[in-house]
Amino acid sequence: MFHQMSRFVSRFRDLEQQEFSQSIEEERQWRILKEKLASPQIVEQLESYQRKCIAVMSLYAQAGASFLASNLAYAWSGKGIPVTLCELPKVTSYYYFALDFERRARQQVRDSPTSLLLMQNNHLRIQIESPARLQQESSQTDTANWLLRICKDSPIVVIDVSSYWNDAHSKQIFEHADEIWVVFDADLARLTRLFLAEPAPAWWKTERRKIKMIANKWNSQLSRTSIMKKVEGTLSLWDQQPGATQVTNMIPLMNGEKTAMASAKANLFLEIFPEEEIEFQSLIHAYKGRML
């Protein structure tokens, strides 16, 4: 037995020392095999992305919908997940000015029906309607077709509705979106005035299951149980049953100097302060072990 094992090891060492070369045909077949082996992994990766369309809106101006929508899209795309960020069709783009589009455009715009800004290793697509293009176009936009086209580009689509929640396009977007993020801030007087003075919009009732209430610029004092009960009581003024609306997420007030610096440099907040991403984690979904 020992001699047989010794001969086997010796033969193995001899073969190991010999040079092995493939023919052209063998190399071609090996390359095809490697491509086939790689294909299922790609399919599996694509299937692991849960397709989702999220409409982010502010109950009133400056509550923070654009801030949350843009930075969440940036955070998602930083994990290698393709994300499209866009605004309402036929609305002068906030991101055109906020991100200094003309300066970035020389390197990052591709041929597209709308102007396109690529960020985060091209995983984040920000669709921008420039003011000049809006002046040239006067045709009515079919919102359903527009939304279908947008959703083909990326598994995650974030639509920044801002405070235009009464716009006709917004109502159609809410109907087709998977989630509606309703953002309000710490100005409780303005929040109360809105819910007392304005009637409940139709989508508040018809799309109720999609709505997530997000308290932005929040702090520990406002998070106290007694305060949150008052806030949720105000939110329930649009409901038939008291206490029916609950706050699902609370985002803290970001450092004022940092937000001002990012704005002055025409950058997203997380572009220059990636360490602050932890403050947005409560809004990032987990799916099949991946962050979505």
C-alpha cells in the first residue's frame, strides 16, 4: 500500500511539473463555460432587487422632502443598487439649480429624453428638466406613460413631489406608486393650521395603506410620548377615527453648518458628509440580506 501511494505521489508531482497548454478551441470552450457560469449569478443579483416606486412629498414648503428624497437615493445607490431620482414632469427642476447641473453636465449627461445626471459610479440617475427645455415643450404629459418609462430604468425609483401634492400629476403618481412618504417638520403650528384649514385630499383615503408619515428635523424633546400623542392627534384630523395616523419614522435635524456647506458647494449632503448616512438608516429597507 505504501509503495502504491508513493508511486501515485511521484506521478502526481511529475504531471504537476509539466506545462499544460490549451488549444484555441479548448480556450474558446473554456471562455464560453465561464460566461455561462457567470450568467446565473447576474440573474440572481437582479432578482434580489425588490422593484419599488416611492413618492416623497412635503405637507408644506421647506419641510424637507427634497432633502430626504435626494440623500436617500444617494445612500441606496451607494450600495450598488440602481436608483432613479426624478421630480414631477413639467416642473422647473430644483436639482437643476441645487446640483449646479450645467457644471456637472459636460461629463455626465447621456442621450436621454430628459437631461440626465449620473452619480455614485453611475448607479444613481437623476433626471432633470432644464428651464430651457420646459419653455420649448408645451404638450401635455401622459403621467402613466411617463412613470412607466421612468420605472424601466432602475429597480428603485424615487419621485420628489416636493409640496405639490395637489398637482394633477401628483395625484396620478400617488395612485401608481408603491409607497407615499409624507414629510413634515418641527413647525407644529404650521402643521396644525394645515390639517384644520385644508380638507383631506382624496389620495389620503384611497392610498391610505401606502402612506408613511416621516417627522423631519426632529429631536429627543419632540420624541417624548406626550408630544408625539399631540402630533398624531393633529395628523388624525383628516381621519374619521382619532389616532388612526401614526408617525412611522423620525429623522433628526442635521448639522446646520454641514447642510449649509453642502448647499453652497452644490452637493448633496451625503456627497461630502458620508459619515452622516447613519441618520437615514431607518428609511432604508432590508430585503434578502441586501439594503433596499
